[in-house]
Amino acid sequence: MKDAVFYFYGYVIFFYSLGLISFYVFHLILSRLGIYKNKNSLDMNYAKHIIEDNDYTPGVSIVAPAYNEEKYIIDNVNSLLSQ
């Protein structure tokens, strides 16, 4: 009797784990297909327009330490502005 309970419990755990793993793999495949399908659907001009023309878009401040950087400060600021 004791062995039968252990075998039954082992099979329950095995099939539960197998079902759970199958469920996760199925959702992984579906999500990958969704990402592949919608990969190029975002129009960058539209996204840029939404960000630049929105009143609620916060400004960004950049703090760059520049102690004794007289020779390279213009290049550093241009580099930061281009990002």
C-alpha cells in the first residue's frame, strides 16, 4: 500500500511538472512569435513626435564633472549633447 501511494504521488508530480513546463514553453513560443511579428511596427518618427511635443515629457539635466578640462570641455559637451 505504501509503495502504491509513493508511485502514485511520483506520477502526479511528474505529470504536473511536465504540464507546467509545456505551458511555459508554449507561452515562450507565442511571445517570441509576437515579438517577431511586431518588431518593425514602431514608427520612430511617431515616437519622436510624441516625446518632443508632449507637455508632460520631463526635461533632462546632465551633470558632468570638468575639473581642469579646459582643453577638452567643448568636445565633451558636444558629445553629451549628441547622445
